[in-house]
Amino acid sequence: MAWLSSDYPAAAASLAEAAAIYRDLGDQSGQAYALDHLGVVQQMTGDYPAATTTREQALALARSAGDQFAEAAILSHLGELQLQTGDYPAATASLQQALDLFRRHGPRQGEAETLANLGVLQRRAGDYPAATASLQQSLAISREIGHLAYQARAHDALGVVYQLTGNYPAAEASHQQALQLYQDLGQRLGQARALNNLGQLATRTSATDQARHHCTQALAIARDIGVPLQEARALEGIGYSHLHDGNPSQAAPHLEQALTIYQRLGAPAVQRVQEYLHRHGLTSATQSQPAAPGR
């Protein structure tokens, strides 16, 4: 599809046209799937309010059509979006509903995707044992069905849990496995995400030159494919590596750029970056702006 080549306007136009055709045909399931994919484009480009509205419309159509396969897929994707925007109670409800539907009706790849999203949610809530269990289940299913992209997703998410629990060798192995799979698949968004996670890990282990290398690679990919969330993460990672080295003047412009993007997205990282800037005595015009709602 057009979004695979980063032609997001073309992708959005094609999907909106497809949704209109399905609507005119009276095909609610087809319209729901088209809108769900439109939500993917909107989410990738950082238009979270539009993505939420589109996904909610898609969910209503799937339920009206009695299409439980579509309902499960859309709930899983909606839950991932709610996770990104910080609405954790809503994300929990959406993902649990999706998981229940997938376990009753299939397909197993939907169960694997939803478990990965649930694992990320549990990790953000600080429940590392539950997150590990969900992600390992996702990985096992993905291996069983031979879905390499979901294997990569589970490896990368497990790596973050290992980072947070201090198992740095396991984290390195998991992120590298994810990166290799994403490279083999040609999935550049996944590559950017894995590189940012490797950069975060390198800063934790004081390998700051390596951290900047990983994050700079991620930044180039994110800007090339037009994915602002990973662009902001890369800038933030570069900034933190400079702070770790005791170079706040080099850190400040990267953190300020990251903050501006996070504020535009309405991402919860706004508060985190503002706190870092304040803690290190770095002034920023963006700090005076009201924080966007957390994700």
C-alpha cells in the first residue's frame, strides 16, 4: 500500500475513497477495515485525534455488521493507540476485549499482536512479570505461526522490560534480534524503534557514543519515512546521552526539539522531558507552554 513507501497523503486518500465505496455498497465490514487502515496512517503521522475518531467509527461499523473478526482487530489497534495517547484504562479494556475475541474466534496472529500491545501496557504500569509473560506468549505464538514481524515486535518489547529489570545482556540480545528481523523484512519503522531502544540501552550502560550512533540512525529513518514519534524518541535519546556525558549545552537543543514534537503529538513524554530540562537547569521556550495530555 502507499503508506509502505511513506506516501501518507496518497495512502489516506486511497483508504478514504475505499471506505466511501464500501459505504455506498452497504458493506459495513469493508468500510470498517478501510477506516481501520486509515487510522494506521493517521497514527503513524502523529494525528492521534483523527486516528481515534476513525478507529471508533470503524469499531461501530464492525459491531453493527456483527463482524467479530473485524471488531477484534480494530479493538487491538484502538488499544495500541490509546496506549500511545496515555489512556491506559481505555487501552486495558480495548486490548482485553480484543484478546478475548481472538482467543474465541482467531486468528492467532491477532492474539499475538494483542498480547504484544498488552505486554507494553503492563510494562508501562510497572508490572514487569505480567509484561514478560504476555510478551513471551506473543513471541511463542508468532514463532508457531511463522510471523516474523510479530516476533520482532515481541523481541523488541521484551528488550525494554529486560532493560528496566537490569538484565542488560538479555536486553541487548532481544533488541538486536528485533533489529535483524526488521532489516530482513525491510520494515523501516520497526528498525527505527529498535535502534532507539538500543540507544536507550547504550546510555544506561554508559556507552554514550554508541547510543548517539544508534539514535542518529533512528533519527534519519524516522525523518525519511515521516514518523514523528520515533523522531522525537531519537532526539530525546541523543539529548540524554549528552547529559550522561556532562554536556548539557549539547543536550538542550535535542531535548527541546523532542519536547516540541511530543507536545504536538500530545504524548506523555512531554512531562518527562520537561522535568529533565528543569532538573538540569536548561531553559526552553517550550517549557512555558501547557503540557499536552499524557498518553
